[in-house]
Amino acid sequence: MTQFVMNRSKLWSRKSKEDKIFDLINLLFLTTLSLVVIYPLYFIIIASISNPDSVYNGDVWFWPKGVTFEGYERIFQDNRIWTGYKNTVLYTVVGTLVNVTLTLMAAYALSRKDLVGRNFFMILFVFTMFFSGGLIPTYLVVKNLGMVDTMWALIIPKAVAVWNLIVARTFFQSTIPDELLESAKMDGCSNTKFFLKIVLPLSKPIIAVMVLFYAVTHWNSFFDALIYLNNEDKYPLQLILRSILIQNEASASMVGDVESFAAQQRIADLIKYGVIIVAAIPLLILYPFIQKYFVKGALIGSIKG
Amino acid sequence: METKLRALPRRNVRSVPKVNSSWKKVLHNYELYLFLLPTLIYFIVFHYVPMYGVLIAFQDYMPTLGVSGSPWVGFEHFERFFNSFQFWTLLENTLELSVLQLLFGFPLPVIIALLLNQLRNQRYKKFVQTVIYAPHFISVVVLVGMVYVFFSPNGLINNFLMIFGAEPVHFMSQAGWFKPLYISSGLWQETGWAAIIYLAALAGVSPEVHEAAIMDGANKWQRILHVDIPAILPTAMILLVLSVGNLMNIGFEKAYLMQTPLNVSAGEIIPTYVYKVGLQGAQYSFAAAVGLFNAVINFILLWAVNRAAKKLSGSGLW
């Protein structure tokens, strides 16, 4: 046996000259690729704490110059950003709660082979991935339900994502054995009790995947807020970011005290780098730890394709 | 003849208890239907009611009269759209952006997965994966914000170009730059994440196949061509069908955010036009017609590509 294993590893490590060249080029290529992906993110971090004039003149490349926290100070004084943050946290928590509850319940029901009509329901749901009434008819429904300018407009119309429903259903089908249900039924266990007491405790990984998928979607979404909200007090963080980053409207309170227009522009740029970091902080901190759940979720979904 | 006669009554006898038992099953599992109910209501209200609501594309919709009471106008809105001066520009922009995206966005993840799969050092492989997946989680607003700051006249890119003595380029105010920036920022964000599926397919290749190939003197390049690529072909086929089927559903949000008054001629696509005309201009019926036109083309594309894929490779969506 050991000899066999040794032969195997010898086989794998036998390298022709061509393979060595291949490996070298491959390593160089993938390293360059990683740098191309990570450098813009790294640059934002160093630019957000550098002297805005150095950034403007192109003196900042690899490390911060003339370290200053002025950008962050101005950001932390701005009420709009904090209101946006608070709103986004609220929408994300409530929205994710609704999403995950509905998705898990429906996905479990659809995973049961003894559910009469389950193919009909699946077709009904999956069809909406390929054809929809479109923006205007959907907007009119939300409007007629009186949800415009309330947080429910951001939550209820996005209550269940078909893709996540498929992912959760696939998970239940492949991890909850039929025998478990049979024996629970023998003991007189109801479906609700079985779902709450046996299925859910066995499904922690998929719950984590669902929470993360939905939470990131809520955190990043801006379009629903753009069309359904009118009141600025209800704006989520992404809409505030849009006005600062894209519409270039760093509010008067943020740069109003700076005298020249040129200096105002430079500080506005500094603020832009800062808000990107502030908005991404929760995800940046969590990302290395939760990455594996995202990958898992993406893979469960692809089995069914 | 005799057997047929005998079979008839028997089938009848059997079908009666079958109906009964399926009703029994429904009653017995009533809790499962309660689990399903909220989701069912959601899909009906927010997906199927709007599908019915799309009828306003054939009406002069008045909010006070509703879908059932508004006057019918037939294909008037469609005709107006086809004859409008923007029609060809919109169609061209939409198709050009989505075809370009497919052309680059489809093969690149395959190539990266094939190369990552050849890395022997597992820790370095893990590191590269962690790095290239990260941009997937950045929001559209932040991504477009990054494009604006990096490509501004005094941004990172222009500062870099100026090292070589180039004049600063006003990227965001030139129509010609809209599409390259749209495509390349999309590649930067999604290529790594899109490689995950192919990596999983490659992990499923039995090492023995590779060993046999090595024994036969195949080098890495030959093994990629003759072992790895055939292994991921079915996955690639399904993903290709899906992305062609979504060709017209090009990301509204990014295009809308990247538009400036000076580059909008290249950046206006059907979905952004629907938003502007429909919600900002309150021409509900006309915008619904434009949206329906988009959705129908999309659906036909999906259906056609799925058929072709099934004929060619035997694997399709349905």
C-alpha cells in the first residue's frame, strides 16, 4: 500500500521541461491576476488616509502619504450617513428575517416527495426566473398596495428569491433522510414539530448560507429604495453613497467650511475613499470567515443548475 | 380484444382509491401547504399579478380606472416605440453591451478555473481564490463609485498614464469609453466568482484519468485540452444557455449609475429607458410596452438557445 502511494506521488511530481515552463507562466499569471483584483481595494484604503493633495498629484501609489484622518472625521460628523447606516441595518435585519423564514418553510415543503402537486408549484416559481411582467406593472402593484415610501416596499416585493429556494430545497432533499421522517411519524410527530425540532437543527449550514445571501443582497441594494422611497429620512446607506460617490454631492456640512473650490473638490475625493471603506467595513471584516459559506451555497445551487 | 375488455374495468377500480389517497395525502400534510402558503401568495401577488398587469401595454392606462377599466389601444405603444428615433440606438446599445459581456465574461472564468486547478500549492490556490472572489460582494453603487474616482481626470488611471506623458482622458464624459468601462469593471467584479462552478466540476475529475494521461506522456497543457476541458463542457453548456437566455436582461443598475449627460448616447439601454420614461415620466403604458418587448425577445432567445444546446450536446435546461 505504501509503495503504491509512493508511486503515485512520484508519478505526480514527475515533470517534463514543458510542465516546468507551464507552471512558471501559470504562477506569474495568477499572481498578476490577484494583484489586479486587490490593488484597487488596497489603493482605496491608503487613499482614504492620505493627504488629499498627494493623492490628487499622483504621489500615492503603494503606501499612504501625509497620513490624515480628516476624511473620516468629516464622515463621522455627517448625519445623513448615520441615518443611512441605521436604516440599512434595520432593512437588512427585518428583510433577512422575512426572507429566511419564508424560504426555509417553502423549501422544506417542496422537498417532501409526498407533497401532492410539488412539481406544479416548482414550475410556477421557476417560471418567474425567465419571464416577468417587468418594472412598471410590478411598481403599480406595490403602489396599489400602499407600500410606497414605507420600508415594506423594500422587503415584501423581494420576499423570496427563486434561486435561494432551489438551493434550500436541494439541501433538504439531500440531507434529510426519508427514514427519519418515517420513524418520527411512527412516534406520532406532526409535520410542524418535525420541521422545527428535527429538520432545522440539522440544517444549520443552509440557514447560514441563506442568512448571508439575503443579508448581502439587502445591504447592497439601492434600486428598490430609488423607486419606492421619497423621504430622505428613510434612505438606506447605498442611496446616500450614490449621492456622495456618483452625483458628487458631498453635503455642505461636509466640505462647506473649506474655502477654495479646488480644495473642496480634493476633500470631497478624500471623503469618497472614506465612505467606500465605511460602507464596506462590516463585509470586509466578516468576509474571510464567511467566504466558505458563500462558496458552499453557490455549489449547492449549481448541482441542480 | 379480450384483454382490452378486461383491462378497462380493472383500471377504473384502481383509479377510485388513488384519487382518494391523494386527497388523504393533501389533508394529512395540510401543515406543509400552510408552510407553502405565504410563498405562494408572494409569487402570485408580486410575479403573476404583474404578468397580468402587463396588459396595460395594450391600453391607455389610467390609474383611476385600473387594468380592467382602461381603454384598449392595441399595438399603438409598440408602433410608437418601433418608429421612435431612439429605437435602433437602444436596441444596438443593449445588444452590443450584452454580446460583449458574453464574449469576455463567458470564457474568462473557464480559463481561470483551468489554470487555478493546475496549481499544486493548495495554500496559494486558496489565497488566490479568496482574493478573486472578494469583489463579487461589493455593491453596484460602490463599484460604479470606484469607476468614477479611478477614472476621473485626476484619478488613479490618469495619474498612471501621465507617468508616460499622456494627456489626461475624460473617461466618464466620452461616449466611446462607456462600453469598455462597463465590461472591464464587470469582469473585475465577477470573473473570480464565476470560476467557482468550473472549479467544482474540475474537482470531480478522477485523479486516475490524469494518472493514465501522465503515463502516456501527456504534459499539463495536453491534459488540460484532453481531460479537463471535456470534463467541464456540460457545465459550460448549461451556463452558456443561461447567459444567452438572459442576454437582454443586462444589469440595469450599473448602466444607470454609469450614465452621465455626456456618455448617455452609448449608455442608454432598454431597461434604463423604461425606468426613465415609465417612472420618471409617468408614461406607464408606453414603458410597459417597451419592457414587454424586451422580455419577449429574451424569452425567445432562451427557448431557441436551449433547443440548440439540447440538439448539440444533449444537455439543456428543460
